[in-house]
Amino acid sequence: MTAEIVNLNKFRKAREKAEDEKRAEQNRVRYGRTKAEKEQSAQIERIKERTLDGAEVAPRGTSMDDDLDPGSAS
């Protein structure tokens, strides 16, 4: 009866790889989003940016008309 020689490093590495794969799958479920979800979020952010870029708030005590033509003093 001869014993079969095994490399314990292979078993250890295989076990660690399986554990890493399991952890990665759990993280994908927990933190992952589909491509469609990411694109939808990006589109919503672009719409928000466009909306905010078109809005301007006047400083207190001044009106928007004062900033239109600063060269013409009335």
C-alpha cells in the first residue's frame, strides 16, 4: 500500500479561491447594479444638471435686471 503524494498548497489555494468567489458573489448581490440601472441613474443626473445650469439665483439686494447690461448706467 503506497500513499498518494498530494500537494497541500493546491488544496489550500483551491479552498481560498472558492471562498473568494463566494465572497465576490455576495458582494455583487449586495452592492452591484445592472448596466440599465447605472445608465438610468446617469441620465437622471444629466437632467438634474441641465435643470440646475439653467437656474440662476440673484444675490440679495439686487435684481436680475441689474446684471443684464452693466455698461449702461441709468
